[in-house]
Amino acid sequence: MKVLAFGAHPDDVEFQIGGTLAKYANQGHEVYIAVATDGCIGSYRHTKEEIAQIRHKEAQNAAELIGAKLIWMGFEDEFLFDNRESRLKFIDVIRSVRPDVMFSHEPYNDYNQDHDITGYLVFTARILSSVKLIETEHEVCAKVPALFYYTTLGIINFVPEYYVDITDTFETKKQMFLCHESQHGDWCRDAFGVSYLEMSENESRLLATQAGTPGCSYAEGFKICKGWPTIAGAYKLLPQ
């Protein structure tokens, strides 16, 4: 099975669903991580060009930890828009992977505009990737993949419908996020005065409490895209 996870910025996917992606990888599935923007404003200590290069390398290191393939889309951090260029790029990324299941931010339900736009572009491109007369570099998809949305930062305004127990892969998730040293070491404390690593652990523990599964210490939460076409039994595509 092919799994494609979209994140607005380098580290979004690792923070929110690193444990789930690690489970997929452990079970032998092909995992792809698509990063929409270059993360070029994520520093108080480097130039935009420097931090973009640093974050690209960090994202590559994180993906390699689970044998995932990184797709670097290269839009400018904090200036991602829904336009012709971005729609075609998102469509082509989906066509290049031809996934069975996708993950993304939920459209227009998060604190950051890049998260919101990424979620909407994935929602839009999911259908358009199968439309023959929209031409991109890669061949049109033969089917529309299932799409799940992952939790917002702080799980604010988000009520999960499904949970994945990541107790056995939480340490891998942690190591994936630690690859983003420029963020957990500098940016998060400089900009917000918080530890994102602690936040990730706390959120995973809270989601495990919500899941209520015996023996589950850490979990990640998801909603399924309700847009047509619905995929019968799509929840079975989540890793067990």
C-alpha cells in the first residue's frame, strides 16, 4: 500500500502523525512525506535562505529514519495560496505517488494559514488528480484515494473519529521530530516560549486517554474526509 502524508511545513507531519507513519513503514508499506513550503521563516538566527536549506536537510533526515520518501514542494513559507500553480503542483504530487491513503491538515481549522491552505489544496487535488483533461507531468490517477485529516496543534477545535495506538512507535516519532533541531532547539522557544517536543508527548498521551484502548500510552487522532466519493471501509486503511 502507498501512503502519502502532506504537511504545510517541515516537521508538521512528524509532530502530528510520525508514529502512524512509522507503523505503516514497519508493516512494509511505502510511505511518502510531501512538504508544501520551505520553512524559510522558521528562525531568528539564520537568513531565509540558510534556514530553508537547513530545514530541507532536517526533513530528509526525519524521512530516512523510517525509510520514507521526501517530496519537497518548495512554496514560500507563510505565502502559500490557492491558485493555478499550487493546485497543479498538489495534483501532480498525488499523481506521482498514486496513493491508497492520504493524510493532511484539516482545511480551515488550524492556527496557521499554511496549514489551512495545504488542507484545502489536498482536498481539492484529491478529486482533480483523477480528472484526465487537467494535464500535469504525471499520468492521471485511476482512483480517488481515501483522505484522513490529522489533529490541529493543541487538538483545538478537533474531535477525532479514529485513533491509532502509537505506543510501540512513539520513540521513533520522537526521534523523527528531534531531527528538526532548528525548530525544537531554537525556533519554538524563541518565537513561542514553548517546547514542541513536550507538547507532542502531552498531546499523544491525551489522545491515548481519549482512545481508551487497554495498554495504549500514546495515540494519534484522525477524521475522515466526508467529501464525495466516500471510500467504503476506509478506516481499515489505518494501521493496526
